Amino acid sequence: MVRQVLLGSTFVALCAGVTGCGGGSGRGGALVGEAPQQPAPSTPAPPQEPPPPEPQPPDPNPPEPHPPGPTEPPVDDAALRASLRQAGVGPVILRPAEPAALITLGEALFFDKILSGPRTISCATCHHPQVGTGDALPLSLGQGASGLGAARRASRPEQVIARNSPPLFHVGAADMDVLFWDGRVSRDPRTGALTTPEPALNGPTPARPDLAAPLTSALAAQAMFPVTSPEEMRGRPGEDPTNELADAPDNVAVWARLMARLVGTHDGTVGGVEEYRRLFRAAYPDVPTYDALTFGHAARALAAYQAATFNFFDAPLDRYLAGDDGALSPAAKRGGALFAGAGQCTVCHTGPLLTDRQLHSIAAPQLGPGVGGERDDRGGALSTGDRRLDYHFMTPSLRNVELTAPFTHAGAYATLTDVVEHYRDPTGALLGYDPERHLPPEFRHLYARDPTLDQARLASLPPPLRHGLPLEPSQVRELVEFMLALTDPRARTPVRVPASVPSGLPVAD
Ligand code: HEC
Ligand code: HEC
């Protein structure tokens, strides 16, 4: 069913059902830039006249004559709920709870810099509870940089990470089977087979089952990798003589050396940290010896902590969908109708987390070193080898998005309004990107305009975005208002940061 509502001065078809709306990026007929002024031929409903303007009381001092402003019709709650449900928006299903001892171990590991080669950076440095489980920076700053959140500063160019640190607010959802901006870690929910950058973990019969068997989720598999990245946590050879991870010959050796740091070698009799031995034993009572523990066990604990902790899925939108008409403001409702209708956001931002967990291109501006030092980031094409996925990135979850700026894979936009403005005119936004306007001063030099690459980025846009979205300024605000209704109020209060960690390394910076 398609209903016509008066938006600004044009008719835009709003979808209350699935037909004719969104439907998939391959559907050329659904071009937003060419939003039908008339109902589609298949639509039975005849075009309606705009409602007559409200009768106005006579004004003794009439203002300058100008056309009567459109009155916003109230949003039909039943139709809006139906269209959001049609897009799969609804309650989030969580993964089954893990034992408390596993979560306790995971919390210690998450905040402990012992997991980094030079012992200077923890997971929390880039995913801090105080800054929306990210780092409040356009691009993360890895080992060697100093400070926390927006105050973190690099001292050398190679400390700048290629991508924006995604929030962890959504990672506890049961269907988070694909992770990273380019989807390079995934787990087949039916077979449990992993796809990761490390071949030894992959497939139905991994070469290293001792490492892979504990990885019971994509989230656990993901936690294997920050420690292997020289920029993020591992460090480079020659920088720090006490860093025995830097010159490890491969990932498997990095993981073994980390376990030697945590629980020691020779079954816990040489090296290691006593408190970690205790925490691992409590978390894995069935693993017979310390030597039988692998970094896979640490990664599973990191996943258990994240999944149990960063669960903030009770937003005004959830209360609205459950039947509370007053949970959303009228503006947020109009934004919701745009989101699931003419705005075509639910082509990609579908399901309980408002993401299809697929790779798409929106031609977001690029900054920073890029992947492989190329000052470019071809996203999905790099992780899959498929050039059709050039400049395609993972659709991000929009839950609690209000708290997770900057936005997009390279952190090019500081506000939700800027992101929606990008959708209004991706070509203009990309070619006219102004680092002075969008980036904090320390990051501006990391933007380098490249017209050739920008054309390639634009060529990767799917049909619904090629011409931009015909949104009035008031509608931009309404879309933002809708996204603000995705914030669980509890997400505003940072989760507990432990006062100390088993290694004794500092936690507060
Ligand atoms: C130097 C900053 C930094 C550190 C340290 C770091 N991360 Fe990240 N994290 C990032 C960035 C940047 C990305 C995105 C990288 C990409 O997609 O290519 C990311 C991605 C992730 C993701 C994927 C989220 C998603 O939606 O796909 C998870 C989960 C995660 N990190 C958890 C961790 C854990 C656990 C640790 C510690 C073992 C950790 N991170 C350490 C910066 C960091
Ligand atoms: C074709 C699929 C697609 C459509 C349509 C789409 N998005 Fe997105 N969205 C994405 C992808 C992919 C990204 C990340 C792109 C990147 O980082 O390069 C993204 C990023 C975002 C972000 C930034 C979130 C973050 O954490 O960085 C917001 C906000 C957003 N979209 C809102 C919207 C709204 C509102 C609409 C409708 C007006 C919309 N999107 C339409 C796929 C889409």
C-alpha cells in the first residue's frame, strides 16, 4: 500500500507496506532522486489532492503574502509501526548468557594493557565506556599515541589507524555474525565455520582447533586480531626491547607469547600473572592444564564481557513499537516514516539493529593512511577480492548512534545532520568535502582530495543513492530526530571501569 502525504511542496510516496519501497539496492526502479510525483502505475490508489489549507482567522496586520505553509498531517501510528516492522525493526535477540567467571576474566583482559606489545594500550583505549564504546576520534590512534578519547594524540604518522573505531553497543546481539567495516571476520551460524584473516582458524576443520574451538561467535574470533596488528596493539620490531610480540614470526606465535605473559609457561610455573591463572582457572574449570589454554580462550572471555556489558537495546523506539504512542515525538515519527519510506534508509538499515550486516557503498569521504598505506580504502573489495565491492563498507548499526560520533568508516562526519546531508547529495558532499568544517584540527591534514578516486567512489554508489535523496531541511531534522530515538537512556551512563587490572598496569589513561 502506498499513501500520499504532503511533504514540503511535493508529493512523495511513503510506503506502509513492502511493495514499491526500498526493496534492495539492485532495484533500479526505486530511485529516490526520481521519487515519483505520481503514484507508480501499479498503484491502485488515485492521486489525491493536497488537503486544503487550514482556515485561518482574519489577521488585521497580514504579513507579507506567501503561500500557505504545508500543515504536517499527524503520522498514522499503525502504518508507521507496520512499515518499521516490515523492515525487521524490533526487539534485539541477545546471545545466550555466558558464565559470570568468563565475563570477569573478559573484563580484566579488556582493560589490561598487558595485551599490547609495549603494554601501553588496551581494548578500552579505543573502545572506552566513557566515549560511547569508541574513541571519539575520526580515526583511531594506536600504540605509541597517548591520552584517551578526544584528547588522544599521535606523536608519529604511523600511529594513525586506517579506520574509525566502531562502537560496541550492538555486539551482544545474537545475529552479529559479520564484523569489521569490511566484514573480514565472520562466522557461519549453521556450521560454526569461521572466515578470518588467519587461515589456521578458518573453515569447518581449522588447522588449529586448539585456537579455533573456543571461538563460539564472530565476536570471539574478532578479539584474536587487535593484538596481532602492529599499529593497534602489537608494536613494531626495534621500537621497544621489552616487546617480545613485535618480532613474532606469525599470528599463532603472537597468541602463544601473549598466553606466556598471562598464565606463564611450563604449566603456569614460569612467568605469567598469578591473578590471571586464577581467573582463567575459574572461567575454564574443564581445561585440565594452563598449557592447554590458548588465546582462543582469552578471546572468548573478551567476547563474553562485551556481549554481557554493552547491551543497551531499550530505546524510545522499542517502547513505541511495543505500543506506547507517546514514546516518539511527532517529529521523530515523521522521521521514522521517512526512514522506512521515501528516505529509503531501510534499504540497508534494517532489522533489530538497523543494519543488514551487508557491505554497501555510500561514497563516504576518505581520509587517513588508508589500508596498505595507499591513502585509499576499497573496503569490501580488499577483504573479498571482489572488485564489485569497491568502496563498500558494513552498514553500521544505528542503535545508540547519537553517542558514537564521528561517523562512517573513516570518521569523516562529526554529526548526524552531516551524515543525512551526505545522503541528500552524495556527489556534492564527496566532491565538496571540507576538512575544516568536518574534522578536528589535528586530523585535517589527513584528508587529501583525490578527484580520480572520488569518481571511483561515486561510481560504486547503488542506484538509490546516485541522485541523492530529495529531503527538505525540515526532513533532515526529522530523520535525525528519529535516530535520536534509538538511544537507550542507560547507554548514557558509562559502564564500570575497573579500578585496577591483574597486571598492575595503569587503567585510568
Ligand atoms: C588502536 C585502537 C583499537 C584497539 C586497541 C582495539 N580496537 Fe577494536 N577496533 C578498532 C578499529 C579502528 C576497528 C575497525 C577496524 C576495521 O573495521 O577494519 C575495530 C573493530 C572492533 C570490533 C568490530 C565491531 C564491529 O561492529 O564490526 C570489535 C568487536 C572490537 N574492535 C573489539 C576490540 C577488542 C576486544 C579489542 C582488544 C582485544 C580491541 N577492539 C582493540 C580500534 C581498536
Ligand atoms: C545503500 C545502503 C544504505 C542506505 C540506503 C542508507 N545507508 Fe546509512 N550507511 C550505509 C553504510 C554502508 C554506511 C557506512 C559507510 C561508510 O562508512 O563508508 C552507512 C552509514 C550511516 C550512518 C553513520 C553511522 C556510523 O556509525 O558511522 C548513519 C547515521 C546512517 N548511515 C544513516 C542513514 C540514513 C538516515 C539513511 C536514509 C536517509 C541511510 N543511512 C541510508 C548504508 C546505507
